[in-house]
Amino acid sequence: MFVFDEKTVDLVLGYCRDRLALDPVPLDYGGYATPLHDVLDGLISPEGNDPQRVLDLFSERLATAVISSDSPRFVSFIPAAPTKASLLFDMVVSSSSLHATSWLEAAGAVSAENQVLALLADLAGLPKGAGGCFVSGGSAGNLSALMVGRDTAAHRGHATARPKFACSEEAHSSVGKALRVLGVESFVVPSVDHRLRGDVLEAALASDRPGAADVVGVVATAGTTNAGIVDDLGGVGEVASRRQLWFHVDAAYGGGALFAPSARALFDGIERVDSFVVDPHKWLFGPYDCAALLYRHPALAKAVHTQDAAYLDVIHEAMPGADQAAQDEGSVPDDTPWNPTDYAYHLSRRARGLPLWFSLAVHGTNAYRDAVETVLGTAREAAALIGSSPHLELIREPTLSIVLFRREGWGRADYDAWSAKLLADQIAFVTPTTWEGEAAARLALLHPDTTLDIVREILDTMA
């Protein structure tokens, strides 16, 4: 039925070897590729196909219709820059059918993932005992964390039939979506220069605005997607602590800068969080899909997310020699049973944290520090280059690694045409955005190999 075939193994491993050896990774064309409506016709059939034919079709027609987000010329949306080590170990995870649902089934994988989570918690300044799990992305992390904030509100003295979370209009769209899924409303606090501030939050909560008394938590952002702005985490955290609000920080993009000494002060206050999320598949050089979700007090999340069923009882029972008291408290000492499924809304999950663990263990944290600092430096240099160009306008100095700017005299149609030509010429993938109601250009720099020369080549096309 399904037989091991060395020919197929050699074909696929050969493709992977060639792909990993690409330096630099090409952009390719995404949706601008040749129409695909007939490429797959008849491919899936009762008889199957020769694996060479299927791989050739993928390589020649399908792969080129996917823009490579790990190309140093991908500077749109939020790019990716996985290390070769992380990509290789992702192959190990897949070929070994490794998963990490429970300690009973996957103690080795969970231990390694927890080592990385402990590192991230330490970078954020969280106390010993903080922990969580890896989920698929920031959206899943935000939803899981806000669910805990909602369901534990009464324990913090917020008993309300209409709970709300305070956030600014700059919060990621996944925050609003998560709140709608949870049946919770947003209490939108005006930002100041696109930044949520503690004093403005306090004034809004102390006002007679409808819903102010129903706020049970607050969401701040550490690196907005459109501009890379970090909210006033210290001020917001102080208000949340004093009012006993659940304090969640969405650091999906910007959290990678916790590794960079030059940017660390921007995150002052993150140590106050009840929960936060950071996506290694963004700025921590891991492969898709991987987000780290961390809680100050994991036991609260465990009480909310643990799934009960007769067939699951065995994974919640104490293991021989285990420190059950520590497990019940939600702490993460070495060799204590820890079920990742208890800390988010998921159940089955792949060991998505292992590729990051392998990469960190191989390269060391100094390499991560240097890579993030390199990107921050390139962003500052790119901003200076734009500021010195007579036909370009720098919209604002970059906080992290996103650079917003305009071309004098251009409207949205001009940016769209420019973006399409850049990709057609394989110079770069840059998509326009909107800033304060006007079209603008946006460079999202995350790849350490995205050099100032590449930026200059992009800007030269706007002359």
C-alpha cells in the first residue's frame, strides 16, 4: 500500500539539498506566475504518478508561484529568515513524526521546547516559573492568552457580564478577531502618535465612557505591524497592575528585538505582563509556523485550557517520581510533566519549537543578538538614505526595523505599478501600505542579509 521507496527519498532529499544551498534565495513570482488553472488537472488519480513527475511539476510550476519570504529581497508584510539549521531540523521533526501534545508521549521534545521558552521568559524579565507553549502564530497566541484573561477576570475582582479589553486602534487585527471569537468587546483607547500610553489609558478607564467599568484586561503591542512602534509598556503595565487588569503584550513581530541590547529599553515594562506572544518564524530566524506563548502564572492558563475526556485522563495523571505539586502550580522545573496542550486552545500539535531550539543550540544567543542588531542598523541606515534623497520623504524614524516613506507626487496607482515591476524584475518584493490616509511605501527589514545595497537598488527605481 504505502511502501518505503529509496528513489523518492533521494529525489526529495536532493531537492531539499539544492534548495538549502541557494544563496541568496530567489524571490520567484507568487500570484504573478503563469496561470495555474490547468497545471494540476488529473494529477491526483486512482493510479498515482511517478514521484519524479510530481516533484518536477512542483519545482517547475508550483514552487515558482510562491514568493520566497526568506529571500533577502522580500521586504514586504513581515518577512522570514530561518537559519539553515532550523530548516534542517524542521525536516527531522517531520521525518520523525515528532509531535508534542503531552509529556507522556513527548517528554524529550517538550523539555527542549521548554528550554527555549525559559530563555524567552528570561529575556522579558519574567519570574522563575513562567512558562507556556508554542502555537502556530500570533493569532493563535493572542486568542489563547485573551481567553485566559477573560476567564480569570472574576479572580481579579472584575465580575462583569460584558467584559472588555482595552487596546488602541493600532492593535493587530488578530486581537479584534480574537475578542469577537471570545464574545468580548474592544474598549478602544486613543493612541498618541500611534502609540498606546499609560496616562491616556488611565484617563479613559477613569472616565464615564460607556464600558470603562467593564474592562478586565489590556492589550499592548511591542512592534506594530505597519510601522514597528512599541507601546508604552511601562506605563500601560503600571495601570494594569494597579487596576488588576490582565496585561497581554502582542510582541509577535517586535519581540525578536529583546535579543538586541540597543533596543532593549524600548521593552521596559514587558516584565509586568500576564502573557505575551512572540513569533520565532518572524524575527527569531525559525521556520513557519511557530509562535511562543508565555504566561507569568501558567497555572491560570492550565485551569482554562486543559481539556477533559476519559481518554485524556492518563496524560494528566502524575508520572512516577514527578513533582506533582510543581506541576499543579504550573511551574516548569526540569523533568516535571508538562503538557503543552494545557496552555492554549489546541490539543494535537507538532513540535514546532524544536527547529528554533536546534538553531539556538547550534549558533548560540550571541549570533542571534548580532543578527538582530544588524537588521536594526540597516533600518537606521535605510532611513538616513531616504532622508537624504530629494524626491523621497521619510515618514518617521524607524523604532525597530520597518521603514515608512513616500515618493513625491505618487498616488496609490503609482505605488502599485512600482511594486509589480519590482517583482517582475526580481529586484524585490515591496508592497505599498496606507499611513494616515495616504498611500506610502514600506520596507520591512528582518533578514540579516538584506543589505543597504539592496535598499539602494530598490530606492533607485523610484527616481
